[in-house]
Amino acid sequence: MKSILSLARPEIVGLQPYQHAAWNPSLERIHANEMPWPPSGDDSVAGLNHYPEPQPKHLLERLASLYGVRREQILVGRGSDEGIDLLIRTFCRAGLDQILVCPPTYSMYKVTANIQGAGIVAVPLQETNFALDRKRIVAAWRDGIKLIFICSPNNPTGNVLDADEIRALCSDFEGKAIVVVDEAYMEFVRGESLARSLDSHSNLVVLRTLSKAYALAGARCGAVLAHPEIVGLLARVIQPYAMPAPTIDAAMRFTSPEALGELHKRVELVRAERNRLIAALAKSPLIRRIWPSDANFLLLDCFDAARVLAAAAQVKLIIRDQRSQKALPNGVRISVGTPEQNSRLIGALTQQTGVAA
């Protein structure tokens, strides 16, 4: 079996990465042209006057434990978006290679491919239930498609895609393409991550983030879980000091065993509020359908999307207009808010129609 690196850009495989300053915490640092004193009031763990460790070992160990992988199977970066960018830049040659996406889905796959100059092949999810269409994906494949992006739970539809079908895709494309599964919303699912299948499929990559359930969207911390050869290759491309010291501190603090108790309580509250929203919004004459969701948001098919958006704005809430997506001409996405915010939205739709939502 040939190495998974045969799919990567040859110039990246042969790249001599930037040689950052040596990392040895047992010695005092006068080798990286840093200011020797931290700024007044700095309460960071390592000191903001010092460059952070390129791939912080303690954070790698924490996240590897959290996601059930080995340390050599993880690369940390600035959210899932950096993982998407690294993968496309590493595997796709501008003007030659392509990615495959399954719309309606997260738009950053397409945006990042366009920035890199990579082509985009679209195989839509099934219209009836937004399920993965594996047969059409296999039929659409051609030489040069290097990455297949799958979001599960899918954004904006909210549904978990069949794990067995995804594993079958990994087998279908062994030696041909990398299957990238974006699990940004996995904490809201009562099920297992596909990271457990990394040892069985060298061409499987799983993206995780602390932005959603861990409430650290502002900190920007995510992880690429993959075969060690892929992790090693991406480590050549990522910026040498990618993880800011405050992000490292926040990630360690809010993934501690003490913090996990609060996370689980909040996830359960989001699930309960999601169910309350589904029950209430289903009564609104403005809404044709609410799609089943395993995430912290709901996709609505509206009779009058503009009116739903306006109703939310009238009570100082902003929800997401999805009508630009070809498959969602009347689509609106609502993130599950606090109980008070959710009640305000329900009340706004009731006021619009006079029918209790």
C-alpha cells in the first residue's frame, strides 16, 4: 500500500519547514529576540513576552485524551477553519486539483478552495432527508479530487450523516482521496466520533473544535485528527507559533475535569431548549417544516422567510438567512439561545401571526 503522502502536493512533501527557536522550558530564554520582561498586568501562564510552544505538548495531551486519539494523531490550530485551510493548501495544487463537497453544507470548504485555486465538485445531499449520497459521490470522482469534505452533524441542516456510509467512502477512496469529516457539533450528538476509525482508515481526517459546545469561539482553538503522516505534513505548513498563549491557557482551563461538568449541563440544556423550540415553532403558520437536528441549531423551511427574519429582528435577535443556498430557497437557521432568547423568538412569531407558537 502506497503512503498517504502520495496524495499531497510534491512541493509540500519536500518542503523544508521554518526552523523555529528551540523549545526547552528547563533553560532561560535569550535565543528568540523576545523582550525579557512581560508587560505589566500580564497574568498568562507562560508570559506574553515569550513565543508560545509551536504545538503545546500539554494541550496536545489534553485534547488527545478528550477526543480518544494518540498524541501523534493530533494537530492543534486556530479553530476548524485553519484545519480546512491547511488540508486544502497541502493536498490541492492550484489549477489542477479539486475538492468534493456535499451541499447544502458549510461554505468555508468552497471559499478556502477558491482562495487556493482548487476546483470544486458538488454532489448534493439527498433532497428528501439530506442524507449522504455515496453512490453519486463514487460516480462523480475523477483523478485530481484530493479531498472529500463531509460535515456531520451537517451545517446548516443539523443531521448526523451515516457513519457506516462514511467509513465505506474511506474504503472506496483508499489511495485516491482524503475523506475529511467535520465534527464541529459532535458534542451535541448522542453517539460516537468517527475518530475511533482513524486506525482503520489512513485516509480519514476528523476536524474538532472548542468553538461550539466548549463556548470558546472567541479563543479560536481546534484540532485535526488524522494519520501521523498527515499530521506531520500539516505541521510543516502551519504557522510556527500558531496558537496564541491566551488561547492555550483558555483551552487548558475550560477542558479541565472541573469544567467538563458545566459543559455537560449546558449541552443538556441546549438539547432541551432545542426540543422546546421545535415543539413551539412547529405551530407557527410561517413555518412549513423544521428539519430534525442533532446540533445546537435548527433549519427551518419557511412559507415567508423574510417575515421570520424580520420578526426576530424586531425583538433584537439575529438569525441566519440560508436562502442563498440552492437547496434552501426558503431556509432560515436558528441557533439555540438562552431560554429567555428562545422565548422571545417564540413570542415574536406568535405576535406576527396571532397564532400561539
